[in-house]
Amino acid sequence: MRLLPWAGADGKPCYLSSDNPDSLISRLADDVEAAQLASAEQVLAGARAVLGDPKAGESAVRFALTRAVESLGDVLRIAVSRRGETR
């Protein structure tokens, strides 16, 4: 079972039960994961810039932290999926 990089309408994890890495859903999941990882790299760079700016205000820091938390959640989901764990 592969943990997909999105949740269902009820917020519960979605799984794919296919061994075919070329299936439409597998390829879609790969594309979403790649986009999430690319976004996480951009968020990390932005957060570092905000933290390195002594003039950054509270709203900038809160925004950077919010995005970083979102990205960390995505990256952890990908890591769990690639380990093959189901929670």
C-alpha cells in the first residue's frame, strides 16, 4: 500500500493498492510529491531569508513558520510513503 501525498475529503490518509509504478495514480502521486519537494525547497530558502533579516516583522516570521510547517508535513508524508509504512 502506498500512502498518497494527499488526504481524502474527510482528512484521512489515502492509499493506493497497486504494484504498478506506471499507473495513472502512481504517476500523479509522483508528480505531486515532486511539486511538494520543490515547494519545500523554496519555502526553506524563504524562511532562511526571513530569519536572517533582523528587520523582519512578526507577520513575516509567522508567515514563514506557517509555510515551513505545511512543507514539513508534506515532506514527512513523502518520507513515510517511500518507506512503505502505513499509519
